[in-house]
Amino acid sequence: MPSFLGFGYPPKSEHSDFNGQKEITNLINTVFNVLLEAEVRKVRPSDYCLFQAADMFCTLELARKKLENGGLSKSEDLFFRGPRNLRKNYLKSIENKRL
């Protein structure tokens, strides 16, 4: 059996949240509620695809703004494979979908 940090895997009930996802989610929600007075809601599975599409469009729009104002970060440049590829394969495609 593979080991987890040399001690074996924790029992199934502990293993499902062993990465601390629940605690991080609670912390982020608390910060949003206290500092930003923002209401945080869970995304229903039926709305998840729409949520992902909106997130993608916002991310690409942010990349466009960064490109116009000085350039991409090193990780963005690697991810999009350069400014030319970003413009050609991503920004041009979403420009046609703009309302």
C-alpha cells in the first residue's frame, strides 16, 4: 500500500478533506463577508458551466488589459504561449462573441 508522508493513508473519512479545502473555503468566505461585505454563495452544478464560461471571459479580458498596459506575467506568457498566440487564438475568438 502506498504511504502518505511515510505513515500510510489516513482513514477514508479523514482523507476526503485532508487537503484543508473546507477550512480554506471558510476562511475566504469570512474574509469576503467581513472586509468586502460580499455575499458568497455556492454554485449549483447546473450553473457551473455558465460560471466557468464567465470566469474564462473575465480572465481573458484581464489578459487583454495586461497586454495593453505593459505585458503579461511570466506564467501567463508561458500559459498562452506568447502575446501573439493569445491575440490570435483567444482574444480574436472572444471578440466575435462580444455584445
